[in-house]
Amino acid sequence: MMFFIPPYMNKRQTIHMIRKHFILFTFGLLLFAAIPLKILFPNSNSVNLEKRETKKKPSFHRINESGSLHHKIKEYTKEYEQYYNDNYVFKNRFIELYNSLKLLTKVSPLEKKVIIGQDGWLFLGNEHSNIVNETLGFSPLSQEELSAIRTSVLEKKAFCDSLRIPFFITIAPDKHSIYSEYLPLKKVNVSRLEQVDELLKQTDVNYINILDTLRIEKNRMPLYYKNDSHWNYNGAWLAYTKIFKKIQQTCPSIHYLTQENVNIKAEPFTVLDLSNMISLKVCEYIDVYYPKISPEVNTMEDEAHPGFINLVRHHAKISNFNGKIAIYGDSFTKYTYLWISASVGETYFCQGVGGIYFDKEQIIQEKPDVVLYEIVEREIEKLK
């Protein structure tokens, strides 16, 4: 395979061009081999790697009868092209191979969605709430936005105060804020989380700072998955302990677990959101902290609500302990729910997807002893 190298290119540009042409040549060669292979292996794409419904094979006889023959042939050709694009032979393998070739050159196949960091660390890209710019200080909150956040948080506290229920708030840091040294970009200013952290420290809100704890402990053990956007069970356990130690200072009757109350077991994890986005098959072994006492758990999935992708309501009861807690959080809270539900007599957890839902009606009706409000850093502007 020969390449024409323009004389004005330096060594770095030349290597980059050769890599690019090699990937295109290899991928094109594989595509040309698809036609005979489709005949030999008609069911090669039994697993759908994409989060959408693929096209079904069209039938010429089902095309609108009222149109002319020319129109029917045109429509059939169009539908068949869409079907073939979704179902060509070994499509999943080609996607995986293409992504692997891109990864060899240290380039993300989906740069806006997934960033490839150093030492195999993957990070969410700016397509997700402008996360890179926000955590590295390129897009700080304005004073007006900070004032709106302060007002909103204080209103939630005032509501709980009116019911004589302690209100606690915490923010789960994104991986970018804990492991920024593995990112290809350097931090230029304070992050949005650091802005809000300083803001809440200046109020009388029961604010629980997790950021500093995780930054200190990260050198002792891994706290986030390398191939997922969430903290792992080590990071979640540290957050849970910090939160409940703070809660117990105000509510001594609230119990929390220690490592004596859990069984720790290393488990393989292959369903990791970042690697899945780029069709990369990986496995990470992570310590999972299983409570020795399990509560009765009830979950109601996909509750529709305006402004949210969906809400998932969790309810748990355990006879060993007293107290009742209402939690409003997201997928980061879901990790700690494993232990919270085994710590408190009754737990109500409303998991928002696309935002955090603060359910005043539920608080009035259930009268919890504590209200905990958690939001992940990349959604911090939704505190307004």
C-alpha cells in the first residue's frame, strides 16, 4: 500500500496521515467483502449494538399499491438501502474493529461523546452537558446563575424547615474532577462544582462536601471505573460514609453501616457506559460491598413526568432499624442506595433521569426524618 507524502508535511503530520489512510483502506477492504459474506452468514448481527431499532427487510409487495411502478421501485430501493445499512454482514464486528483501530491511534471514534485519556482512562465528552468545559474551568457559572442556585437550595431547605425535617444536600463529582491528570486537557480555572461548593459553604444549609474526600482517598484505591462515567463501589462507599456521618450528627437515631456490616467481594463488570458507547469490550474487577442484612425492596420503573426522561421510584423497608429517609438523586445515588436501604427503617428514593425531582407532596405525606438531595456535577446547573 503506497502513500503520496506531500513535501511540506513534517514527521508528525506524515505519521498522522499514514494512520488515517491505513484505517480507511482496511475498513474499505472489509466493506467490499461484505456481499459474499452476507450470503454465507445471513444472521451475523444477532445483537444490536445501537440504542435504536434497526430497519426490517422490506417487501416489494407491501409498497403503496396506488403509486406507479417507477415510484414503487424507487421506494423499495430506498427502504432496502436503509435495511442494508443497518444489517450488512458482520456490521457489529466491523464497528468493533473500526473502533479498535481508532483506539490504537489514541483517537476516540466518538470524540464528542467519549474522550480517551492517558493510561486507558475514558471520560465523557462535551456532548454530555458540556462536561469537559465545565469541569476544567472553561465555562464557569455567572454570578446570576450562582445566585439562582443559592435561592433554589435555600427554598428547599426552608420548605423542609417548615416541616421540621432536616435537609441535606451533596454533589457527586464527575470523574473529570477527581482524575483530571488523565485528561488530555489541563484545567484553566475553578470548576462549576468548586464554585457551588464555596457558595454552599457560606450558607446555613447542611451541605456535605464529597469532592475533597475523594481527592484525598484516590491515591489509596480506585474510586471510579476506568471505562464508565460513574464512581465504583469504593467511591460510593466513601460518599455514603461521609453523608451518613454528617446526618447522624443531626439525627442520632439514624444508623449507618460500617465495613463490619458488609461482605466485600470482587466482581467482574462488563456493562460499562463509556466503553459500550465506542463498542469496546472490556472487563473491570471491582470490590462490591454487600450488606449482610437485606431489606425488602420495591421499585416502580419509568414513571412519566414533565421535564424528565423518566423517574424511577424505589422503596425499601427493614425491621432491624428505625427512622425514615427520603432521597432525591440520580444514578450516583443508586450506588449508595444499596447501603442506605439497609441502614434506615424505611427509605424512599426517587431517581431522576434527566434531572433531580424534589417531591414536596411525598415529603408532606410520608413525613421522613431526613431529606437528602443529591445531584451529579454535570447537572449542577439544574440546581437553579
